[in-house]
Amino acid sequence: MSDVKKIDSLFCSFCRKRQQDVKNLISGPSHYICDECVHVCWQVIQGGKKEAPVSSGKIPLLKPREMKAFLDKYVVGQEKAKQVLSVAVYNHCKRINMQLSELDIEIQKSNVLLVGPSGTGKTLLASSLSKILKVPFTCVDATALTEAGYVGEDVTSVLQGLLAASKGDVKKAEKGIVYIDEVDKIARKTACSGNVRDVSGEGVQQALLKLLEGTQVYVPVRNHQRNGSPRPVPMRTDDILFICAGSFTGIETIVHQRLGKHRLGFDSEKTTTANASVIEQSVSYRLQPDDLIAYGMIPEFVSRLPVVVTLNPVAQDDLVAILEKPKDALIKQYKKLFALEGVQLHFEPQALHAIAQKAIAYQNGARGLRTVMDSALLDVLYRVPFLRNLHMCTVTEGVILRGEEPALSFRSHRMRHLNNQPCKTF
């Protein structure tokens, strides 16, 4: 009888419920807790966690629209290229997450090839994309690659940067993204005779085939010890996304030959820069794999890059927008340099168009903008920011085209030129 009374008197030390009112009552050294309170404690613990468990290994997904919106902050125009890259990276991350769910359908990767003239933003797209990726990313140059056994970098070295980006985690590196720039420089050299090996052209393409398709390679990684010899680390490339890019200079001629047309005066003096840009843009949309093969890429290499996107030549209006709109635009950089000296820098609209006009003449795309500005503003950068009581420096069209002196506004409410001679008061 005493034992029954003892059992009936047991209750939870937290909610004070009796043993017969709950399913389970867990006993401790001197206290008890019921199953309901255990469940409440578990919910409190789970709610306090700020991050999901890392055991799942899934990659946080950023929607293609959100990814493109981020690229818009750094790259002007090239809408098609930004959409293709956003979708390709999104599908790459989603494909890896699906594999972790052990689905019965295997989704193959789709490597990307970017084709466009120099200065159209191919490298800028890749570098901007790397800022928001949740997977390891590396950028390599194809011009340094040679066939195995010859002087130069072996093709497996493109994965060294991926290992470094993942801090030596091989499993994480095997799900990364590799950007190979200047891939057109490894085109087949048709002038090579049968007795000379094309070790930096076709030989590199042949060596890259397995990496693009998916295989196990041994990546040399140097030991941290002094004078440590490289040790090979096995890596699989099945889940590595490859993005290749190149200018492919002169490929528009191959396209015209295939279409049975003439070059339409690309080198003719009668063809204006604007017309040449329109012609080149129309040709780029007609690019086909056969054109890449005729350029010097082997068919096996082209077939492993199923997604081909062409970048448009940069027009004058685009160059003006590139000067002002991107997050790290050149105009913003120059204004920041002057602001550090307590001087406001202002560019007239005509000056921006003059910079774009001169940059087009260099035929380097957006890269020509810095060349024009550094050359035109050399004397301004050397002397102006350090003038006493200077408040504002205005760059006009004459400064860019004719080397004139900028208009200066001093805090004494007088305008002067670089020779400090007084002029009109405003």
C-alpha cells in the first residue's frame, strides 16, 4: 500500500503534472521531468540556432534573377550573357543539392563558352560573379598552359586555385567553378607541320577534354614545409562547372564565308565604326559550332561546351554608361581620389562622350576608357588636387580632346586656370 502511494506522489519538477497525467516521466537524482517538457525544451533549443546544421552540405541557392541583379551593379549591358551565366550557376548549385538528396535521375552539367571582342566584359562578369558565389571559384589563363611534359603549366594546375579557394577541402573543391580565360589562344596552329607538336594549342585542348567531361586527376599541391615537393591530391571533375571565354578575333570572317557573303568592308575606310559594330553584332548571333572548329578548336572540345553565348561589341552610349553607372565606375574612382584631397571633381556630359569616342578608336572596348582618362588627366592629377583653397575641378570636352585646362573653383569664390591666373568671378 505504501508503494502505491509513493508512485502516485511522483510529479514533473517543471510543470508539476502527476505521473498518471503524462506518457513518460524521466527520473533524475532528485527531480523528474515529463515527456511534454522535454519536447518544449527541444523546441527552445532548435529555435535558438541561427544556422542550419552543416551536416546536410547543401549550397544556399540564389535565384537567377537575383544573381543577374547583382551583376547589373558591375556590368553594363550584355543582358544575354548575364542571364546565361546566372542560369548556369544556379543550375550547377541546384544539381549538387539534388545529388545530395540521392535522386534516381542524374543531371549532367552544361559548361559555358563566352565569345566576344576584347573589352566587352567577359572577365568582369566572372570576377563579379565570384563575389556572390557560395562555392569555390577560380580564374585561370589558358595562355600559360602546355601539354604535359613540356615547359609551362600543366592543365591540372587549373584546379590548384580551386583547392586554395576551398582551403584544401577536396570534397568542397570538387563542386566548384573554374573560369578559363583566353581560351581562343589554345586554338590549333594550322601552320604546324607533322613533325612539330602543337603543345600549346591542340595538345592543351586534348588534355582539357577529360577535365571538362569529368574524370579523376591528381593535382600537385606544394607542402607547407620549406622546400617541400609537390604532393598529388586526387580530385574528380564530374561536378566542376567550367566557364571558358575568348575574344576569337577574326571569327566574323569565318561566319561570313560560311554564309557565302563578303566581309562587308570591315577593314575598309568607308565603313564607319557604328556600322562595323552593327555588322559584328549581327554576325555574333549567327555563330555556330562549325565556326569555332574552323577557327581552330577541335570538335571534341567544342562539344564539351554546349552553352555558347556571344557578347555584343560595346557602343559609345554603353561606354558612357560604363563610365558612370557601375558600382566601381571610373568616374566614381576619380572623384574619390579628388575627394581624399578635399576637392570635388565634376565631368561635363560632353566630356564623357569625348572619352567614349576616343576609347572606341583604340578598339579595346571598355579597357580603352582608362587609357584615355589617364592620358588626358595626367597633368590634372599631378597639379590640381594640391592647389590651395581649391573647391571644385570641372573637366570639359576641351580637356579630353584638345588638352585644354580644366575650370577650377576656389573657396575664395574666384575661378582660375592651372597657371593660377585670375579670370571671371561668379
